[in-house]
Amino acid sequence: EAGVTQSPRYAVLQEGQAVSFWCDPISGHDTLYWYQQPRDQGPQLLVYFRDEAVIDNSQLPSDRFSAVRPKGTNSTLKIQSAKQGDTATYLCASSPSGQFSNERLFFGHGTKLSVL
Amino acid sequence: GDSVTQKEGLVTLTEGLPVMLNCTYQTIYSNAFLFWYVHYLNESPRLLLKSSTDNKRTEHQGFHATLHKSSSSFHLQKSSAQLSDSALYYCALSDLYGSSGNKLIFGIGTLLSVKP
């Protein structure tokens, strides 16, 4: 079974540039999560979807960050105008449906972003 | 709001010695689910252990943990450390019917380094 695939693995930007991260979840997983993990911190949820619907984006900085999952499969997270404080690893995770779906999070390798 | 505390950022052990990684949590809701995720270098984070049952020991791959709701703790233990246990360990909390809903709150992680 293929795991969660993320690309790119690394990104280096100047402040003000835009960047997009792509995630392909495990086939059949209806829930998809984007986490931000700054250096020396644990993952912090940005947004999650069930199918194509956003369930919770309360921690997503809406002025510069956006996330979509138009067909309920792949997802894209975009930063419009990156800041140095966005330097972090961005993790995508998926899980199958179920009452306790977050028990079975499957993570990708992450995208390591450096904003200079 | 909910929170998870992992007091040790780094634990260094000699192979063969017992492992104990501390995790305490805070939630006002009684339906807490606690998890340990492990992140090996160059791999994706993956679930190691989970529990929602008070005072019941849960085991996997030689590691064990017991959820103690009275002390809000879920410490990870192993009787004898192996070199291959070197990794980053995250404790995480979900209170399905409470403020965090169907999402995980992670601690900052503990890096376990096992030396020969």
C-alpha cells in the first residue's frame, strides 16, 4: 500500500515569495490534515478536510495561507507571501473514516520550508 | 485549552538501560485519548501506542504506557533500550467530544538518543 506522498521535500524562498505544497493521501482515506511543525516544536494543526469539505481551518493564517482539496483526494497548501516565521516542516496526514479516525493518522515525509 | 507537556527535550541513554519518557496533559474533558507517535530519521511519523482506558497498560513493539487520568499522565516506557530506538517521540492528546474535537494536540517531542 502506498503511503502519503508529499512534494516537494524541500523549499527555500525569499520573504514575499509564494509556494505551494502538494499532498496525495492514502487511497480511500477521506480525512486529510495539514500540520505545521516549527523547529523544536510538535506538529500544530493548520487545517483538515473530510472529503472536499474544510472541517476546521481555525488555525490557518487566512491572510496568506490557503488550502484546497477539490475532489476529495489530493490537496494543495499554498502560502501567498512567505515570512521568515513560516520556516517549518509542513506535514500532511490522512486517515480513514470512523468515529476515532484521528487514532490512525498516517503521515507523509513532510516538506521542509526555509524562508530567508 | 487542551495541552500536552513533554518536559524532556532530549534523553540520552546507554543501550540496555530502561526508558521512560514523560508525558502529562491538560484537558477539562473526561474522554481523553492519548497517543505516542514515533519519528525515525528519514521516515514519516507513525503511531506507536494509543489509549483511552484509565489504568490499563497498552503495549506495542516492546514499549508500554498506562493512562492515569488521576495524574493526567501517559508516560512511555521500555525495559531495555536498543540502539534502534533512537528517534523523536511525540505524545499527543485528543478529546473527541471536547475542545480539540477530532484533532490531535501534540507535545514538543522528546528526542531519545541511545548510545552503545
